[in-house]
Amino acid sequence: MNTSVLAEAIGPREGTALRVKQVVLVALGILALAIAAKIKVPMWPVPITMGTFAVLTIGTAYGARLGLVTMLGYLLIGALGFDVFAGSSAEKFGLTYMMGGTGGYLVGYVLATVLLGALAARGWDRSVGKMALALVLANVVIYVPGLLWLGQLYGWDKPILAWGLTPFLVGDVIKLALAALLIPALWKLVGNART
């Protein structure tokens, strides 16, 4: 069983150069997550934010450990009050924002990153079909704590699914399709570069 993920297949694989590569990848991943969270593409019924796309691709490309470090770094920077989340603002940022309605989804981001990294290490990221299935599973892992958090926060008598799931499904299908095509295509490029 091949246990390498995309980040391990490119660049240095040992020693100090590997550590430098990992630090650079974590920094770039945090930057990508912060930028992607602010990108809003007009769509019906709600705009698509690209944060989930960044989470899915980083989790897959980086693997479970490096992806987890990247996600925790991103959340730490957000907790310190930097404006790195999709809906944070000058009035609501840091832990206040994280404990609000999106808190469960942020937990889901961490879980999805680890899941995708583990599946990628088993080769699921090499084919579009398996990659698509991995991404669907990861999306479920994002939504479950997100919806549970919303229910606990606002009450189960509220329209939790209408608030936290159904408006985002169209955008999620598009993001999943993009990620399912992107990662296997990058593997093909890596393979071609070595021949």
C-alpha cells in the first residue's frame, strides 16, 4: 500500500530540507485557508465561500499530520483575533466568532482534514471516483458537528437544516467536483514529471 500523499511526493523527503518544506507548506496552507475563506462566488441560494474547498484540498494534499498542524495553526490565528474566517468582522472575531454559529463547522474542518489525509495515504486521492467518495465523507464529517452545534446553540425547535445545510448543498457539489478533479490531476502531473 502506497502511503505517500501529494505533499510528500514533491520536494525534499528527509533532513532539514524536509522540515523547511513542512514549515513553508503549513504557512502557505494557513494563508490559503484565510484567503479562501474570504472568497465569495455569487450563487443561488447563497454565495459559495471557498473555505471548504481549501480545507478539502489541503487535507488531501498534506496528509493527516501536516494537514492537522495546518488546520490547528489556522484556528489558533483565528482565535487570537485575526480576521481569517469567512464571516468574521471587526465586531465579531476571535473566540467570540469561533463560539458562534460556525464553531461546529470549524471542528468539522479539523475532523475532515484528518479523515481526508488518512484516505489520501491509502491512495484514495489517485482516482476521481475514490476522491469524490472521500470528499463526500469529509463533507458529512464537517456538517455533523456543525449542525449539532447549531442545534445546541439555538435550540432544536429552530430550522437547523434550513440554516446550516440545505442552502449550501449546491455550492458544495461544485466544490467537491472541483477538488475531485484537481487532486488526481495533480498526481498525474507529479507522475509525468518523474518519467
